[in-house]
Amino acid sequence: MDLNIINNQVINELKIIDNKVQITLNVESDAASRTIIAKNRAIQAELLAISKASEASTSAVNASVSEVAAKESELIAVTKANEANTSEINSKASELIAVEKASEASTSAIEAKASELIAVTKGSESVASAIEAKSSETISVAKAAESVLSASNASVSEVNSKASETLAVSKASEATASAVAANESKIQTDLTFSNTQSLLGNFFNPEIYALNVRGMLESANFEIKLRHVQQEIDTLDYNPDLLMIPSARKDGKLYSVLPADGTGDFTVSRNGTKTVMGKNGLLVTVPANTPALEFNPDGTFKGVLVEPASTNLFIINEDFNNGYWFKSNSSIQHILKQSPFGSTFLVSKLIPNEGVTSARVFKSMPLIANTDYNFSVFVKRAGYDTVSIWFNGSSAQLDIGFKGSTYIADLTTGETNDANLKIVPFNNNWYRISITIKVLASFNCQCVFSANLKNSTSVNNVLGDGVSGIYIWGAQLEIGSVATSYIPTTTATVTRPADIITKNNVLELISKTEGSFYLETYMKLYNNLISGTILYVGDGSVNNRIILLRATTGVKDIVLIATGPTGITVIRNNINVSEGKYKFCVVYNNQLIKLFINGIKISESLSRGSFIGNNIIKLGSRENDTEGLNDHIKTFAISKQALTDAQAITLTTL
């Protein structure tokens, strides 16, 4: 620093201590001293400011050094992350090699992606090295390092992006391999299917072939073997335009054989399950909205069972060891046995007490006047060979089925001593027995069954030994004159919904000028309270329709009603329906309508123009889904040609 000597002021000494300048002056006069002191203080202040500025600069430098160190740490972390990414990339590359072997088509893409990943990885490592080299420079170098760090982050993002692309390629490759395998499986399945269809085509009519194809494609259940359907067609000796032989079924559908394209298939509605006898002679449960194909105990096909709604009035019907069912001179034991379903679980064994001559189990139920009731139960011998079932009333209250009548079923032969007692055998030695009463006056009636001595001439006649008894299961009380399909209950009454089988939009299948309808059914003997509708063909109204039904009053015969623009035609056969097979044929043209039953021409009358606009067919119910049938339908057919009398007689002959 340069100092001027003013007013005889002489610099005696100048020192620099701790970056500060110390000046010692010789002052010759007071005035000069004061001036020098002032200047000295100014210089000291200036020097103090310079010193503080120097300290601030030093702190900034130190902060910059710390920031550089922090950046170094961040860069080291990034480098380690890059190394981890490199390991993951190597792992993905190994996976890609494995996938490469599974899918040759994806090899080129995988190799290209792997090369890109290696290049990106090397670039990332170079960036990390450059960052470490720059970490020892000053603040300006640190700023440059920040730029490098940004570039490094971009590289890491690129690495991750490439890794994602590689993973996507890997998954695509796996999907390709799966698709190839699935396609090979489909080719094999199609080949098997094609071979099967070729084989069927050699043995069956084209319509059977088409039915099998449609059923397989729609995952239908074939309850009837195709050869049996072929036999039915051969037996008909008839070429209808629509032919429904119940064989294939699925949820909501009953398949027709003709037309071959499936336009004759029926829709099925029943909002609940149903229980029928299966091919093995045991009970099976049919899912909701599925046609109930039922069989005889010997395994022969009976037909699709069409029933109205019915309610089991017993709230507990399989377990009798409770307070709901009353026991007299007897006890109930639970025994592990096969049920009528064929499955093993606890069934009730009714055991008369030792030494008693009368033992029974019963339930008192309120019955309504002028109403038919059917009472049924499954029974099986367990020491006693016969069983009794009856309603405990009097002739003033009940028409038939009361205790005074001897309704006894033999559990060894399946025979009964009275036509009013029905018995149905099952293949594991269970029988379902049932009786019907007509209540003359409302009262609380006892529904009773008991073990019985063989060859006894009266019900409720037993000699108890405390061990022997009968197995009982599945009691059912319902309104009507016939036992309907079994309805299980546990804590409340249960209603089985009605079966509704419908074919809409049939204008193309029904001729307006002439044609024929054919049905084969199995009828039960019962005193129906409502008309049991066998067939309805119409436009959805009551003014234009054909109805074939079972009568409710007078002679319980078959009635054909044709309603059209010119009036109503009624044809009856005036013969009570008996249990067994029935074949019907309705033939019409512009002038006449005819009814044939079991090989006999019943009558003919004016057709009333009933076939104009008919677009709906219902099997087993009317236009409003009421008055349901309680029988089986085995075959239904429509022809656009009016059969001759000779043809109709041949077709309906049993």
C-alpha cells in the first residue's frame, strides 16, 4: 500500500498482522495528529470492511466446497444405482435368452433390445466416471457437475425406459408362445371334432349330425344318446318342418332336431331348481331354467316333465326326529343310509316300541274344504315289509284316503292293495307312496304313516320289537290330486315354480292354409282342478288360438279348442284319461280341423280360420303361462302339410 507523507507526518512503522494493516505514525503536532488519527481510523474501517469481505468470500468458498462434496455423494449414489440397474439389465438379458428359446420369432427383437441396453449401460458408467473426476474442482466445476448430474439422470431414465421396453418384448414373446401353443391345441381339438363329426355323418341323418354340432359348440348336455333320437325319427316315418325330441338341453334351452339351423329350439323358464328321476333310477336335481328330462326306473326315457307351480306345505320334510312330527308308540333314530338321491346321509328310522300293536308318526295340518290334497312320502323297509299311509279323518270330512280304508304298500314287491295308493320304485329299494283326498269340510287333519304287518287287512297294525321299523324320508303335502316332483324343505314351505316352454316367431314354420301338429306324451291319472294345457298355438291372445288340454269337469277327457275370426270349435273324445302313453295329431286346412288320438280319428269340425297370425307355441301351458300340464312330453312336431287321415292314424297308433 502506498502512503503519502503529509505535514511532517512520518511513518514510523507498518505491519500486517492477521491480514490487517497496522501503521505506527510519529505525530509532530496536535492538529496534524488529529488529522492523521482520522485518516488512520478511515483506513482501519476500510481495512475492516475488506477483512469482512474476505471472510465472507472464504465462507462462500467453504460452502461451495461442501456443495461439491454433496454432489459427489449424490453422484456416487447414482453410480451405485446405475450398477444395480446394470445387474437388473443382465438379469433381464438372461430371462430374454430363455424366452428366446421359446419363441424364435422374437429372437431378433430381443437381441436388438439387449444391445441397446448394453450400450446405454456403458454410457451410464462413463458418465459416472466423468462426474467423479470433476468432483475436486472449484465452484465453477461444481456447476458443471450439476449439468453432468442432469445428463446422468436422463441416462438412468433412458435405462429404465429400455428395461421396460425389454420387459414388454419379453411378455409379448411369452404371449406369442402361449398363442402358438393354444393354436396348436385348437388345431388338434378341431381335428378331433372334425373326425368325430365325419364319423357321425356316416351313421346318422344330417339333422342328427347338425344337432350334435350345435350341442357341442354350445356346451349342451346330451341326456339321450343320438342313436335313440335316430330311432325315434325312423319310427315316425314322417318329415316335419319342426321336430323336437328332448335329447340335448342347457340353461334356458330345449333343443329341436329340426330345423337343423336351430331356429326351432325352445326357450325354457323355471325360476328355481327341480327334482326328477334320472337315468340311474335315483333322484337328480335339475338347475333353474333347464328342461327336466325324466326317466323310468328301468332307465327308459319318459319325456320332458312339464308341471305347474306347487308348494310343499310341510316345513320340515326329511328329518322326523323333532317336535314338528308327532310320534305315537314309536321312536325315531337317525341312521346313515343312502337316500333316494343315492348319497349317504342321516335318514329317519321309525321304530315301534317293544310290545305295541299300534305305532305311527303324523303331522296335523289345516285343510280347506272342497280342495284336493296329495300326501306322499319316501319309505324303505327296515325290518317291516309293509307300510300304511292315510289321512286321519272321517267320511264326513274326507272323500277317500281316510283311516277306514286300507291303504297298504308292499315294500318287497312294490304292490299296493288299492288303486288310490300310488307307488313309484327307486333303484336303491326306496319307494315313493302317495294318496289323494278331497276335503269336504275344512278341519285339521292328521297326515299319518306307519309300519305295518305283512298281509294285514288294516292300517296301523304292528307288533313292535323295539328294533325293527321302516325308513322314512321326504314327506310332501300339496294341493292337487297327484304327487308332483319332490320339493325339499327345512324350515319353511317351499314352492317349485312352473315350467314354461315357449317357441316364439314361428310364422315361417306354420302354414296359414294347412298343416299338422303331432305330440307324444305320457299322461298321469289325476283329478285336475284346472285345465292341464298340453299344447297352445296362437298369437298371444284368446281370440286366435288352438288349445289341446285335459278337461276339469264332467268327463276328464281330452279337449281341442280352436278359436278364430269366425267363432269357436270344440272337439272332445269323451273318454276319461287313464295313465299311460298318448299320441295326438291335429290336422287343419282352410275348411276343417281334425283330432286324432292313439290311432283313432276323434272328430272333425270347421277350422274357424285359427291359423292366421299364429306366432307362439307353448308346450304345457296357455298364452298367459297358466293352467300348466302335469305330465311328460316326449315328441312334438309341426308340418306345413295336412296329413291324410290314414297318415294321421298311422302316426298316432301306439
